[in-house]
Amino acid sequence: MSGGCGCGGGNGGSGGCGSSKQAESSAPGVVDIATGGAVQFEPLPVESGATEPAAADGAPVQLIASSEQEWPIISVNDVSITPEMMAQELQYHPAESREEAVYLATRALVIRELLQQRIAELDLSLQIGAGENEEEAATRLLLEREVQVPQCDEETSLRYYENNRGRFHSAPLLAVRHILLECAPDDAEARGLAHDQAEVLLQRLEDFPGSFSEVALKYSACPSKAQGGSLGQISKGQTVPELERQLFTLAPGLASKPLESRYGWHVISVDQRIEGMPLPYEVVSTAIRTQLQQGVWQKALVQYLQTLIGAADIRGIHLQGADSPLVQ
């Protein structure tokens, strides 16, 4: 079938599942440590009637205006974070407001500067790897040296599996037929008419259960109509998310109501449902260990950055730091 209707199945199940890739920050190897209101700009007196913009985490973000453009005045150990740097970084931090974007960009720049100052202090001998620039290599070497991460052992991994068995199942498979009544996602009138038509077809199929192929061939806008509406076997990830969420809740048989997606309304028949099977520990052990190790790494990195923050003289922005000294 054509991928145009986004239904999955058919010819390899390549539906209209789209994805968007968010722009990456220019600060390599830096994680967001400002959770739970850990970071906010230093407050200034707020004039009568003025409002305070909010940060992504809900904390107030009050900019220290250095000009009519409202760039905050930030320094890290007497090194200024300039408005030019903020303007360049801004593109990597899309937000609902300019104030929030400036807040996020400035936070990233402060962390980046802390790392660069620590790299200079240690005078690391760079070993630039494939695909790395000098800054990325230096940051990697710094973190390898100073962020100590305990390894996840077999006992911890097995205990996680035993406590979370419900998470480790193969995906169910559905053998599905459908009739697509196509309409544009922003055409409310067409959507209403298509839904009414879907209800009529559903009633017809309930009255004449053997007529699905005939009805699909006559009314469906999906190329699968040539196969009686058959999409073959569908597993998760093969159709658009809004349809998938509904589809995998269905029991075998004709669905009691039409299902909506961005492509229109679908009259669905589930001819067979094969439930997922529990996965043995041997199959998922590597994935479990990787997941647990990533969590340990993130926690260790946050603690390391907080230690850098606690040892630094940072002006114009508050970050949650640790009092313990750096390990030399």
C-alpha cells in the first residue's frame, strides 16, 4: 500500500509516521541540571504593573537589563557571558517566550564556561577523536577524568528485571482491515461528514458481516482497498501515533466505533490479535544494564556540575551548587 494514508501494514508497514528533530545546543556534552527550580536569574525591583516571565521549570525569570534589549548581565569567575554569545546560543533553545529562551541559553552558556575553565585549569592533553572538534574532545576528556561512575552489576540488573517484569513483553501483533474515509485535518465540515459516513458504513457492516471487502473497495481512500482493506500484520510503530493508541486497545472483531487519525476516519476490523509474550531476562539484560548505567551517569554528572558551581563565583544567575571541593 501507499504510505500516504499513514496506516502502516501492507507493504512493509511503512506508514505516515513523521518525526521532528530538535536543534542541538552548541554546548557539547552538557546536560540540563536546572530541574525543580534550581536555576533562576537574580531578581531586580519590578516596576508597578510589570509582570514576571516564568522559566520552563516554573521559577521566575527576571532579566538584569544591560540595554533596551534586556540582556542579563552574567559573569563566571569574572568572565562575562556577552550579549553576542547569548544571541548566538538563543537559536538552540526554542521556547514560548523570548525571556524563557534567554534564560535557557544563558544557563547553558554558564555551564559551558565552567567546563572550559576547569579544562584550562587542568591543562588537559587533548586526544581528538573521530568526528570531534577540540572543545568536544576536551569536554569528553574532562568528564572521563573527573566524573566517576560505578558500574551496574548483574545483581542490580536482575533485581530491576524482577521488580519490573510487566515492562518486558514483546509487542502484540494485529491482523487488521480498514476503510479510510479521507479528509483534511483542518476541515471541520469534511471531518463531520466523514464521521457520519463512517457510522453508516459501520452499521452496514454489522448488518452484513461478510461485506467488508466489497465496502472497502467502493468507499476506502487507502490503496489497501484492492486487498479488501487488509493492512496485513501490524505491530507498534507502524502507524501514526494517534491511530496506534486506539488500535492496540481493540479486541478482535469489528470495532464498535470509527477511529480518527490525521488522515480521516477509519472503520476497523481486527481479524486476529496475538498478544505479546514475556521476554526472558537473557534477552533484555543488556538493555536493562544500559538504561541503569545511563541513569547513574546522569546523576554523577549533575553532582559534578553542582560541585563546579559551588566552587565558582557566578554573578547574575543562581545555580544550585554543592559545597564539597573538587577532587584533585
